[in-house]
Amino acid sequence: MSSQNTKSAFVATGLMLFALFFGAGNLIFPASMGQQAGNNVFSAMLGFLFTGVGLPLLGVLAIGYSGTKDVQELASRVTKWYGVAFAVALYLAIGPLFATPRTATVSFEIGVLPFLGDNLATATKDIALRVFLVFFFGVAYWLSVTPSKLVDRVGKILTPVLLVSIAVLVITAAVSPMGAPQAPAEAYQSGALAKGMIEGYGTMDALASLVFAIIVIDAVRAMGVNDKGQILKLTTSSGFVAAGCLAAVYVFIGYMGATSVAGIGAQDSGAAVLSLSAGHYFGNGGKVLLALIVFLACLSTAVGLITSCGEYFNRLIPNKLSYRNWVIVFTLVSFGFANFGLNAIIKFSVPVLMLLYPLTIAIIALAFLDKFFGGRRIVYICTIIGTLPIAILDGWKTANAMLDGSKEALVMHIDVALKEVLPFYSSGLGWILPAIAGFVIGVLLSKAVKKQAQTA
């Protein structure tokens, strides 16, 4: 590959990766966070960028750096069964259960519903949603069934159009803000940084990064690059292109949200913030612009998720279904769950994210520290043992709050006790110190075992 072709390749691949990441949550969460954070928006945004940009970048690099073929192989450094369980849970969460259906419902609610009028009957809305879902997932299936063409179809076509469309809206908002940022909501009055980090979970990008990395590596190999060092270099370069685009868009959308309260008032959702902001700046044309942004962003992410799930389960259960048939299965399952609507999907995804995110962060960190402790399995096991109980508790607590919210539930008694003794727990980051403690114990145990073996 010539240097010019190499540069063109990693830029196109990086833009493809950005488009795969940038979907439903990437639009609605920073807009909503910006409104609520008010004049603390930049502190909140710093936390959001850590989990919404930094972790996805590290996830992509972790797969390339570790030399593993997929997330299952990386997680299997804990134990083989854990690798399979973690990978299956991650693929289902970012695939047909939550993230893929969410791309379609966000696209409908922001990009289609505003054109149907405010007095639309519920039955009519449901019919309109189903018609749109047929169209959306039909296009997603067509793009997913030939993954070798993703760079050409997404990186070279969809992404440039998406970036230009976003730029028109957010730059206009930055140049002509509706007003000054307001006082922050209660949740952002203190600890805005930590709150922003938790909000970044909603993008699901750190989870998806361990999956999308394989698409990037396969795309690089399809360009005729087979040298491991060159593959890692191009993957890293592509990751930084995607991360740079994500960071810029998040900052602008967050700032637009923070300055929008004076013009459109406080809104209950990021979808409303985006829709009303587009209307404020461009009138009815704003609705068309926003519809284009949302459709392209959500479609490209849906394609990446369906493709990744199809390829993984085709490898996990060989000789049962072809890749094409797995794509059909995940497209249909995503279509089914999308019919429950956006609010239900978001509601039931949060407990799962509170469980999976700490485990994902831990395995990414271990991938980079692997050479430090010689890749000894005991370190992986101890770190996950330290991380898992608090992750389960956070997911359990969140699920309890979303169901009956009972203060007398066992999990709430445990929650009250841990708030008094475990640092960062009240911010949703209580798993950090137990994970570090597990890592240190694992390293000490590995050294003790090694020393005992040498003296035996």
C-alpha cells in the first residue's frame, strides 16, 4: 500500500468507525445532559468524554493491542466460560435487546414523528411506527448482509453526509446561542464530573468498541494489510479519527443543550431538545435537517451492530446458521423489540449497563496491563471477582428503582450500608476500589505462586 492509499484507508475506516459508534444515544444523551448541567456543562462533559469517547477508543485499541481475535477470546483470559458468558451478554445488549431497537425508535421519534402532527392518535402512531420499522430494518439488512462493503457504503458515503448535516446544526447553535447556560439541575450541582461519566454509559459505545474493533481489523485486512504491526497502526489511527469526531460533536451538542433553555425551556428528553433546537434555528427546514442527521446516524449504527452480532454468533455456533441467516434473525428480533417503544427500551437497558460497564472497563484495563503481570490468569480472576459484586449490586439497585422502588428491598438496605463505607459508591463508581484491590491481590498471589515454584 502506498502512503497516500494508507492515509486514505485509515481516514475512510475511521469515518466508518465514527458512524458505527454515532447512533441514538450519542444524539440524545449529550443534549439532555447539557440542559441539566447548565453552567456546569464543561465539568459534566469532561466526564462524558471519558466514558463516551476515551473508553470506546481504549476498547478498540485493547483488541488490537491484545492480539485477540474477538472479545470472547479476550474475556476468556479470566476463564473460558466467563469469556463466552460475557461476550454473549455484551452482544445481546448492544444488539437485538437494547441498542439496535433503540436506533430505530429514536430515528422514528425524532426524525418522523414531528412530521405527523401533535394530535396523532395512539393507534395511528403505532401503525406509523411499524411501517417505519419495516423500512428502517429493511435498509439495515441490505447494508449488513455484505459486511465487506461497509467501508465504501458507510465510511465513504453515509459518514461525510452525516458530519456535514450535524455541523450545520451545531455550529449554528455555537455561533448564535439561544442564551447563557442556566443554573444546573440538582443532580449536577455537585459531582457533575461523576454524573457525566455515568451519562456516558448510555451511549453503550465502550461495550460496542470491543465489537466494532473486529470490523475495523477485518476492513484493514480486506485492504490487503496482513502485517500485525501495520494492522495495529491503522486500527489505532482509525480509532483516533473516530474519537476526534465523536468528541467534537459531543462538545457542540452538549453546549447547544446548555444554552437552549432560554429559547426552548427545560425539556424532559434529549430528543425534545434536539427537535425544538432544530426548529428554533431553521423552522420546518430544521425538522428535515434533524431527520436526516438522526436517520443516517441511527442507520449506520444499526448496520454495525447487526453485522457484528451476525458474525459473532456465526463463529460461536458454526454449521447451524449461515451469516446471512443470523443477520435475518437479529434484524427480526430487533424489529420485534423496537415495537415496545423508546422509553421502554431505555428503561430496561439501564440496569444491564450498570452491570456490564464496570466489567468492560476492567477487561480493557487488564488488556493493557497484561504484560505488566505476565498475563497470569489469577490476576484476571481476582480483578473480576473484585468488580463483579458491586456491578451486580448497581444493576440490581437500578432495576429495583425502575420497578417498584421499594425502600425495604434487601438491595436498598445493602445500598445504605455501602454508601457509608465505600468511596465513590454514591456516584455509581463504587466498583473502582474493589477492582483495584482485586488486581493488587491477584498480582501478589501470582508473585507468591511464582516464587514458590522457583524454590520448589
